[in-house]
Amino acid sequence: MKKKCSFILLFTFMLCIITYPTKAVETTLSNLYVVQTGDTLPSIAKRYNITTHDLKIANGLQSDSLIKGQKLRVPVTYEVLPRDTLQEIALAHHSTVQIIKETNNLTSHNLYPGQILTIKPKKMTMEGQHILMNKEEFKDWLFNQQIPREIHLIQQHHTWKPSYKNFHGNNHFQLLNSMQNHHMKTMGWDNIAQNITTFPDGKVAVSRPLNIAPEGSIGPKANKHGIAIENIGNFDIGHDVMTKEQEETIVYITALLCLKFGLTPSLDTITYHHWWHYKTKDRVLDDANNNDVKSCPGTSFFGGNSTDSAKKYFYPLVIEKMEELQVLDK
């Protein structure tokens, strides 16, 4: 009986120590570094053999300041497993096949088990403080951030001007810089008013850092714990017809912000500029004369700019997208 028990225990032990090769996307260690107390950009850059400038560009950093708990993409060393591909490795490490090939002097896509690769994260598209992303890149960027101020409210605006006729497909930074100059030189604000801007091609930009409250005519009550989204276009009836790409991005990033900050879509968490009195800065919802409020974000913005249109046409889309994103992340 003792011999039989010993044999079973030995067999069980042998099964436990047998390992099977799996794909890189399932087993690789993350190239995310979590910022600790006392960390600085130069110290992290030195540790991972990357320049401070490249570290900032890889992570869409708008300043040299770091916050404990913030996550940064850094270069890592990776040992190739059986059946790994460059595409899988690049995807798992927020890199590209081209970057991996250039960094490691690879002349083909062929890999072999045990091969050691240096994986560098891809650089983000930036000009000054402006970070230009697609909506998926925004998701990755957003959830790596630590925002020290409380966020209770997401504002929806349209630019009115610039409108669609001013967007030429590749002049994102030109429009952002023009808005920033207007806000600072003409309006007297300390920076571009909005935190986030969406474009007709579905791209999204972060300009005013999220840890700084927005500025502008909606007033301090809405701005203190708010994030402002400016949607390029004039969405009043009879003017610009929102593209499918921009529509999807607006819903997507609003859902992401709700998930990030624990908000449930409602009149109290997602607000339209139209609901705020132009002079008193008080929230009036639908109870105001037209000359006391702006039509922003537009009389055709997701079915209209009233509270009923928001509850009927916009909030359900955001809730549906939130549920979809939560399922994908499981």
C-alpha cells in the first residue's frame, strides 16, 4: 500500500513540473513599469537604457513630472518561445515588427526558440503638448495614467469653427495649434481650453493635460471636476454631418472615460454645453431662452442637444460600449 501511494505521489509530482511551450502573447512579461516614489524620468531612462526624450515620446508624456502608480512603456529583453511570431511579440509589447527588426538587425521574419530580442515600445505621435492617437491607442494611454484630481463630469462640445471644411485629413496639429493660440491670445486663457479633441477621421488628441481642469465659457462649476471634449465640426442642423468614424470615436472615448473614473452615464456625469447658462454659468438643462445658452454641441449632435436626446440617443450608445469594453477586458 505504501509503495502504491509513493508511486502516485511521484507521478503527480512529475506532472506538476512538466511545462508546455505557449505563445508570447500569453506568457511574456509586461513591458509596463509602474512608477514608484522617488522615480524620475532620467533615472527610469538610465535603468532601461533609453533616452529621456524617447521615454517621453513612447508614453505620450506632456511634462517631466511623474505620479506614483503611473505606468510607463519601457524596453525589455525577450527570449523567443516555440511558435512565436514577430507580429505576436510586437502586439504584446506595444511595439511594431519594423522596430523589432531594426533594433535587433533582423533581415527576415524568421525566429528560433531561445533567441534573445530587445523590444522597444513604439513612439507616439506628438507635437509639443498635443498627443494624436487612434481610439485604441487612446485606451492604452488613458489606463496607464494616474489623474490626481477628482473627475465627476465629461463635457461634450463642438468647435463650430473650425468645421469640416477646415479639416484636410492631415492638419490635426495645425488646427490644435490654431485653437490654442486663439484661446490664449484672444480669450486670455492659460492654455488650450479643452483636454481632448476628436476629428472627422476618428483620430483623438489630448492637449490640455487631464490633471488640469478645462477652461472656457461653460464656467468653473462644470470645469472644476470636469474633462472637456471638443469635437471638430459644426453639428447644428443644416451644417456638418458627423462621419461614422468620428461618431464611433466620441462614443468610444466617452465610454472609456466613464470606466476610468467610475461614472454612470446620466445628466449628472455627461453634460452638453447647451445646458449651461452663458452668463451665470449655472446648469439650466432645457429651461433657458435660446439667447442665454449656446447650441453646442449642436442641434443635430446624436439626435439633438436636449436632455431628452442625450438620454434617448447618446447615453445608450455609451452604456453599450462600456459593457462591450468590459467584456473584452475580461
